[in-house]
Amino acid sequence: MFEQLKTLLQTNGARFRVVEHPAEGQSEKVAAIRGTEVGQGAKAMLCQSKDEAAKLILAILPGDQKIDFKKLAAAVQVKKTSFAAPEAAMAKTGCVIGAIPPFVFSDEIQLVLDPSLVARYAEIAFNAGRLDTSIILNTDDYLRIAKPLLHDICAD
């Protein structure tokens, strides 16, 4: 996943840097290691709809926020959403929980971004498919490359 991300960013002329660090999946701890703010972290959570289709959604929000499943359901036009099982997250993204980057590489997963993340920071930071490597990426480049659906999905 890390090499796939790096290639995607390089191919698209993104402004980014790689930070190697001790393995960490918690937003507060990894932000301190990276030298970034907690809210600057792009927290990526694989979720799914609770209907027969079990639609997969990669929800991205600031590292200092919590998800509102009702808002996420409204964003993707389903009745109810919840976290996907850790096994499903690994199978669908190739990453353990905490290492999932804010990009999708499958048509089976819809990408939804809370716009407060990109409104607050010129750069976002995220674990790059591994718990011991992060990427700090220009926000405009992220939006241009990832093309997420923008919707308020943070809890009030």
C-alpha cells in the first residue's frame, strides 16, 4: 500500500513528505511523533451500510473528531451505517485498523471526507498503509487526487 500511495502521489505531482516513525495507530500519539496537530491527522475509518447491500464507505475526518453514523448514512443515502469489522477492513483495504490511508483503490468503496479537515489545514497527515510510516500531504493535492465526496460527518 505504501508504494502504491507514493506512486499515486508522485505521478500526480503532489507535494508531500514521508515520515518514518515507531509504529503507532492512535491519533494523539502519532501526531506528537509526526510533529503535527491531532486535528491535522486524516482519520480513515472503513464503515458499511446496515442494509442488504452492505455498501462500504471510507470515512475521513480530523483526528480530533468522532464520527456521526447518522450523518454518514445521510451522506451516502442509506438508512444506517456502522464500522466494518476489522477483518473486512483488512480484506478490503489491505491495511490494519489505524494504518488505512485516506484514499480508495477499489470501486467497491465510497470515499467521504468531512470538509472541516481540509478547511482547517494546508497539509493533512496520515498513516501510509503502515503504522510506522506517515505521509504529510498538501491539502489541495489531496482533494485533487482523491476526489472525495464532501459531507459533514463529524459528531457535534
